[in-house]
Amino acid sequence: MALVAVPQFVYDDALEPLRAAGHELRVRTDDHPLPHGELVEFVAGADALLTILTDRIDEAVFAAAPSLRVVANVAAGFDNIDVDAATAAGVLVCNTPGVLAESTADLAFALLLGAARRVVEGDRALRGGEYTHWVLDQPQIGLDVHGKTLGLFGCGEIGQAVARRAAHGFAMDVCYHTRSKLDPEVERRIGARWVEFDELVEQSDFVSLHAPLTDATRHRFDADVFARMRPTSVLVNTARGPLVDESALADALADGTIAGAGIDVYENEPAVHPRLLEQHARVVLLPHIGSATTATRRRMADVAVANVVDTLAGEQPSHAVNRPAVQSN
Ligand code: GLV
Ligand code: GLV
């Protein structure tokens, strides 16, 4: 029997396989993160952790739980976890790929369409009583999406799901930039071609971010990059906030360097740069809800729980991000 610590709310019935396997659960049902010191105390002595994005898992956690074998994040991203420290401690880090790409791609498209066609502004105007009669030059005149060029920065499973929607549903010209090119067969299937970063930012009407947060991608979209984007272009970010210099984005929107933005993730969540909040025209801001559908959030919990159950049973979990490193320790 092992001790599994769950420091924040996870659907109780999703935890059932852990109980069925005979594990002891230490569960916090609050849906806000513990201060880090209290988190460290909460996980002391655990064999497994089921974590979410706002749990910061670092060396102090590994020191407090010397028998820890796995940290299963209920998320695709895992930048809240110090993976090097986990590997050094012999702890597997698991995520939940495979179940949230389509929902997140749907939301990226909602942001793209919402910003381009000024959906949220229109709703606000109507509710505010501003819609008195139809005129040819309405205040919510926007940008076309169909047939335009979409540039994807990063093209893993979420980027590929966005590419398919864009190429097949909206007849968009889709290009992507990644460190290594995708297989030509995959490119054909999703309808996207590889381009240099410069071409991506200079030629795209819409730029959508789908890269993980790493030292190499942090602030990749800064004032210099915005200056090279088209003045009619729209930035979409459903990946991680720190890919973008948020203050530079606020400036670029305020002075018309770019035309709009659809943003779901922020540099210092839950804070949003105050000058970004002042921008309304063609700007849609959402509270990190890329994967937030009933079915997808539940599947994420199920996958994370399965990662814990498998590891504690001595099997390979399906989604360990540092398995070879841990095994060669
Ligand atoms: C959400 O941001 C995730 O990484 O799953
Ligand atoms: C708009 O409703 C149109 O008919 O063009």
C-alpha cells in the first residue's frame, strides 16, 4: 500500500482506481493552491503526487518525500515541475497528452475567430444597448479568417489539431515553425508546411502559439517580433503565457503594431498585465480554459490517475516525460 497525496481538488470519483488498488489517499478538496511551505508539509512522506498546474513541485518537495516515485500532473504542460530535480531524485514526472489536444484546438480557434470577428465586443455592445440598426459600416467590422495565412509556432498534437481545422475547415494557408520538421506524411495530413521563424512572423495573418515553455521559448514573442508582424495580424496564445512578453504585447496592441489578440494564458497567472486589460478592439482574454470541457477535464484526471496506478503497480506509466533519464540514474 502506498500513500498518494492530492494537494488540490480533483474529481473524487476519478480517484476511485487508487482506492480500488488499496492505496491510502491524503486528499485536499480545496480548489486553490497551498502556500509552498504548506504544500511541502502536505506531501511529506508520500509515494505519489497527483498535481495540477498551480502546485509548484521542486527540490523541497522531493526532499520532504524521499520515497516519492511519481508526480502525475493533471495537465499536458509540466513547467510547474522541476523535471531535472525530479530526475535527480529518481521520480517519474507524468503528464496527460492525447486527451486535450482537440478541445484546446477548439478554443484556439474560438479565440482566433473571436478576435478577428470581434465576437465579444459585439456581444458587449448589444447588451449595452448599442445595436440600434444595421449599417453597412458597423462598429464591429472585422478581419476575414477563411483563406488567410495561419502560422503555428510549435506543432505538437495541439498545433496539428489547429492546423487541420484551419486547412480543411477554413481553407487557410497553414505554415508552422518547430525546431525539427514534421514527417512529410504528417505535413500532408494536417495541411501545413515548415517555414523559418522569420517567415512565420512576417507572412502570417494569424500567429498561434503551441510550443512548450522552455528557456528557449520564453519571451520568444517580444517587441522586436511584434514589429515584424503584419499590422493586420492577430496573435493567439493558448500555450503558456511566458512565451510572450506581455508588456510588449500590450504596447503592440495599443499602438497598432498588430491588429488583435486572443489570449488564454498569461505571464503571471492569474494576474493579467493591466495595460492588456485596457485593450478591447479585436482583443479577447480568457481565463486559461483551453482544456476546460466536461469530458476533457475528466479524461485528464483519469489519465493522471492511471499514471499513478501504473507506476505504483511497478508498470511503466503511459506518459512519463523523464523515463529514460530516471532509468539511467
Ligand atoms: C493546461 O494548460 C495544460 O497544460 O494541460
Ligand atoms: C447580412 O445580413 C447580409 O445579408 O449581407
